[in-house]
Amino acid sequence: MRYEPAGRTSSVRPVVVACLGGITAFQVSLAAGAPFGALSYGGGYEGVLPTSLRVASGVAALVWGSAMVAVTTGRPGSARGQHALFTALTGIAGVGAMVNLASPSLPERLLWVPVTAALAVAAWHEARSLRPWLAGTPTRRRGDAAAQDGASDPHDPRDEDDDPDWYRTQPRMPARHASRESVSA
């Protein structure tokens, strides 16, 4: 089964893109010499960062910007690649939220804890929504392009619209435990 990111809508992907865009823009501005030292790197520098941290911000801007481009364009195009991307973003943003929470700079905590926490939660939600695609059995959700245009798979047992009683035709699962009556008999 082929994963088609264009045919799948997501309510949290714009949140991921917005958070990544904000982080990227902030890192670019730090690298360019903006006086936001109190909002970054533990608030240890008022005003413009030293050259070494400006270079680090430039590298960070490239990494965060690349992640934003990957999320926006749906690259990599496979479900496994997308799942890996969002899982990595979840971990990195989660660690970032904890590091920002431990920062001695109150302005940095107030700005970046909500942003990185929102990114972590949204990326986690997106990674979790890709799990059925990894198993080869995508679920239908409200808002999916296939559901909106009325297209359906006549062989899909999850398509409730075609046969509301499809579950009655499915084989029954064996009981996990024998009943007391059958054990004593």
C-alpha cells in the first residue's frame, strides 16, 4: 500500500510547520546578530551573541529549516520516513522543552517552553497518526480526501458506509478463557 501525503489531511501539521518556522526564524536572526541573547542559550548574554554561538545558531537554523521544508513538502515520501521524521522531532522538541524549562532565563522559559512543548505534542500526534500506514492498513478519518470525494474501497472492511453490519460476517475470535461451566463438565 502506497502512502500518499497529499491525500491525507492533518490538523496538527500546520502547528508543526509554524513552530519550526518560528524556531528557524529566531535562529537566523541570532546568527545575523539580532540582540536576543537574553532569550537564548540560558540568557547568559545580553544583546548580540558571541561569534561561536552565532555560528551555532546558523547551524541550528539550517537543521530546523530543513525539518520545516521536509514537513511542508511531505518528504520523505514514505510513511516510514515520515514516521521517523516526526518521531525524531518529538524527541528533540521534548528534550528542548525540558532544557528550556531548566533555563535560568525567565524570558527564555516564557517564550520557548510553550513553543517546544507544542512542537513536541504536535509532532507526536502526527507520528502516532502514521502508525496505521506503517502496518499497511490506513484508517479513514473525517477530513481525508478519499472520504470527502466519496471514493471508497468496496473490499475495505472498515468502510462502514457500504455495509453497516460488516462485523457480523467476520470470523469470531476464540474466547480467551474457558467458562466455568465448560471446565467443570
